[in-house]
Amino acid sequence: MDKGQGGIQQLLAAEQEAQRIVTNARNAKMARLRQAKEEAEREVAAYRAQRESEFRKKLAESSGDSGANMKRLESETVIKIQHLAKEASQVSSEPVCLLFCFLQVTALLLKYVTTVNN
């Protein structure tokens, strides 16, 4: 009988030890999952900050100095109009007026389309 009691005690001790091992493993797993989640959140935040920075940089480049861009577009348009008017005048004198009017309307439309009003 004493051997039976000793065997039961050993089984209970082994069961408690197994339970402790399982609990420790579960706690270690949960700690690792928390750590992985925190690492992923940091990586996502860093990536988001990088993309936001790139977006703001591109936004600043494209619309940051709209006055300078507008002046550049207007000067390019005027130069192209003058060039086309010169070429048209070499071909014929009557269509020059129509071409010049058309180009002026085009330049005016371009100005209204590219101007940003807040």
C-alpha cells in the first residue's frame, strides 16, 4: 500500500510539474506575441512616417511654389504662342489672326485650369 501511495504522489508531482511547464510555455508564447506585435507596430509606424514624408515632399515640389510654376507655365505658353504665330505668318497672313486668337483662348483656358483657388 505504501508503494501505491508513493506512486500516486509521484504522479501528482509529475502532473503539477507538467502543468507548470505548460503554464511557463504559454506565458513565454504570450510574451513573444506581445513583443512581435510591438515590433510590427514600430515597423508600421516607421514605414508610415517614411511614406508620409515622401508624400509631403512630392506635394511640396508639385504645389509648394504654385506662383513660380504658374509663371513658368505662362512664359512657356507665351513663347509657344509666339513661335506658332511666327510659323503661321510664314504660311499665310489671314489664318494668323485665327490661330493667334485660338492660342490666346487656349492660354486663357490653361491659366484657369492650372490656377488653384483656396
